[in-house]
Amino acid sequence: MKQERDELKSLVEELYERCRSFDDEFCSRQISQEKWSVKEIFGHLVDSAANNYQRFIRLQEEKELSFPGYSPDWVKQIPYNSYPYAPLLSLWKEYNLLLCHIFSNLDPASLGNVWTTPDGDLSLEFLVRDYISHLKLHINHLEQRIRELEAG
């Protein structure tokens, strides 16, 4: 999973550099109730890292597990807009760098171990790759939000 580690590390470092100079006010700004702020997007990505950390570790110990999911509503429950931006961004970066380290050290024999979901089984290998796909989706989401905030 070295390729996945390298890809994740590159994505994280590039996004961190792109976003680290933003101020708290800019990142808290809501365009509308339906659209997440920059802080809320990073908060959701912290939620994702925290949930997937458990999956990446525990699925190396067991061949089959069932985990609860998590809801995008966590963004409102936590409320990320009242949390300082710089520590939130740092937490997101460091959590993902830890995941890179985990990817480097995944037991290859465990890659076929599965998370049993109502929609079917998902292998550890799939979850690692899907984590990166999910991050890319939200990087695009974040870039769109930044453009909207800068325009208006």
C-alpha cells in the first residue's frame, strides 16, 4: 500500500499548503445553511479519518467485522464553526499523516479482511483506496467552496 501512502501524503501536503494561510473568519463563513463552511469540510474529513483509523487497525486483527457508520450530521453536532481553524487544520493534517504511516505498515495478509455492511462486504484494501477517493471528492468540494467565498 506504498502507492496509496504516497498519494495520500501528497494530497495532504498540497491541501495543507493551499489552506494554511486562511483565517478563522474566512473558514467559518457560511454561504447558506445547506453548504458547509471550510471548517465544516475539514471537520467532516477529521470525522472520516477518525472512523477509518478504527477500520484500518481493527481489520488487521479480525477477518470480518461490523462497524457502525457515521453521519454527515456530525458536522452540525460537533459544531466545527466554533472551533479554531488552525488547530482543526493541523489535526486533519497530522491524523492523515498517521494514516500514511499505517498504510506503510499494513499487513498484506489482512487486505482481504472485510467490514460487513448492510450493502455488502468491503475489504480493507477497498477501504484504503476508497478513503483516498473520498478525500479527493472533498478536496474538489473544498476548492469549489473557496472559489465561492473568494468571489463573494
